[in-house]
Amino acid sequence: MGIEIMKKNLTGLTGKAKSGIQILMAGLLVFSSQLLYGQASNADFDRIKVSDGEVLFSGIALSPDGKNLAISAKQSSPVKIMDWESRKVVKEFAAGNWYSGSKITYSQNGKYLLLQELSYVDFSLNKDRQIGFEIVDAASGNQIKLFEKVQDVVISSDEKYAISLSGDEVTFWNLPSATKEKSFTIPNVANTLAISPDGLTLAVSHLITKADLKGDSRFYKRKKAAKFAVKYKQFVSFYDAQSFARISSVSELYDIIYKLKYSPEGNFLFNYQIPHVKAVTGKSPITTINMIDAATKQPMRKGFTSQSIGQPEIKLSNDGTMFAVNSRGNKFQEIHLYDYESGTMLKRFELGYRLFEKSEGEKFIKDSRPSFTFLPGDKSILITFGNRLVLWNLEFDQ
């Protein structure tokens, strides 16, 4: 579970062929799950105190220079900036004032912080997700722009633009003035977009129409399969960020896509998807993080899985050799760590709340959606878990 995904699109299959593949996939899932839970959970950790009181942390990000940590919280608590070397909070500012909390990321060079509202449920039947985003100056904490009820916002690598997706409109906003420069519409666009590190290409998720399936041999004389795809599947397209012309679409059909994210070098695209609630075949939906080759615009066989509650964190180590994602085990939330090239699971960290209860007599408040970040040197991962910061020491053999 969570090494390479050899995912077969079943929408074009019927009868025995489909049943056979489903049985095979179920068997592989059970086998991989046994491998996963047979691995020992690394329990070497430290607790780090950030503040007094009962603050529930929701997001964490390491600045590009590796010096500061930005930590967001639930219940409209202020964002805290911690100096990692001294482990002291050096500033606080009001941002991301959503009761449910926010994810937080630094822009490429650390000039801005982007906060994304955490919704209690990512999906909404037959509707695009609508949430809030906020861009603030990372040094002063001053608000640059607040977005309300949009699908997605990203900041370009050169930090010149914020790009928003609202309805069918993609808009480029100048930074730091937050003035609108240009926009264009993409019919049937869905929940997310990403811009390549060179700023030349936009990737977006789409709803599927009957017209999109014309000429696709997988749906030739298979009306039920086509109807299922239109209702419950999406696809990814690439657009020229200057001319807004469509370049191409990925041939694969995906579940509901909630996050597209380019790798730092721009050579591939992470695609986080979760099955539509009416298309889930098991008790617990398994979300997948597929990968798309950015050069060929075609799906890759490599991918990872997660059973995270809500949109998981998807992060590469600072040196690009490891991949981590939060998930859920039989009892507790977990962080899964993989060797990126081989897809082999290296370690998993079980967030059993009783491990963290006894800490100077303070009350521990658990939470179902931890956030995390790799720390400088990639020898540890810092995790937000309820009102705790937990430092997971990876302890690789020399």
C-alpha cells in the first residue's frame, strides 16, 4: 500500500474482465497493507513547546532558508513565526482567521506566506470546492490579499503573481500590489490549478463532458461507462500561461482532484485525488497521489496512497530523495515516509495520542488532521498534532 500504483482504468471494462481486475487489485491492497503494518513504527520523538494555553495547530511550513517555521492554528489564533535554531517564537500576526484553521506554505523565495482555509469536508456533491485563501508578507505579517470562496490560489515561483481559480475564471494578480493584470476562462474547470516553476505552463483539473469522450475507444458503445465517467471522473489539462492556449490533456481519467502540485524542478506533477462519495467501493476511501510527467504530459506509473482525513500534506524532503504523506492506520493518524525513487516505505510514525499526554502535566488535545514539514538536514520531521509539536527523529543507519 503506497508503493508504485499500477492503476488500471476500469471504466471501459465490463463483466468478467472488470471483476477479475478488481479481485486482483483487492488482493494486492491486502498484501501491501500487510507489508505496511508489519513494519515497526519509529517511536523516537521529542515534544516542543510553542505556547501556553490550548492552541490547536493546523499547519506548519519551513522557510526556504531553513531558519524559520511558520505555524498556523485553528479558532482564529495568530500565526506564529518560530526561529528554529533558538526554538523561540519571534513574532506573531493575525492571519488565516478561519475557525477550522489553515494550511500554510512559503512562496519560493520566502517573501510571502499563503494560507489555505481548512474545510471540514473537502468534497461537495456536484459542486466545486469553495474555500478561503490569504497572502501575507512573511516579514511584516501585513495582508497582501484575501480571497473568499474560490477553488484555488497559487503563487508563481518568481513571486510576481498570485493566480486564482474562481468559477471558470483564472486570474493573474500582481504582487505585492494585488492588482488584477489578466484573466481567462476555462469551461468546466474544477477544483485546482498549478503553475510550473518556469512560469510557462498552467495545469488545471477539469470536469468531463460527453464531448470529451468522443473518439475515445474506451467508451465506444459503452454508454454506462461513459455516463459513469461524466458523473464521477475528472481529467487534467495544460495551458500556455502567456497565450492561454490549451496545450494538451492527460489521457488518464482520475477521481475528484483536489490538489495539483509541481515538483521543485518542474519535471513532474503531483495529482491528489479522492473517489466521489457515490463511487467508493470500500468502507474507507483510499486517496491516491498520482504523478504526471510534465514534459510528455502523460501519466506515470509511480504514485502513493493515503487514508488521510481531509487533504493530506504532500511533501518532498529538502534533498528530494524522500516523500512523506500523512495517512491513517488501524487506530491512529500516521506519517508515512518513502524512498522517492523506489517507492519503498522507509518508516512510519504512529500518532498514538497517549504517547504525548504526559508533558509537564499539560492537557493534551488531539486532532485528526496533522501537518508536518521536513527540517534542515532531513534527519527529522516536525509534526503539528493538536496542541503539540512533535519532533520525529528519523534515525537512519549510517
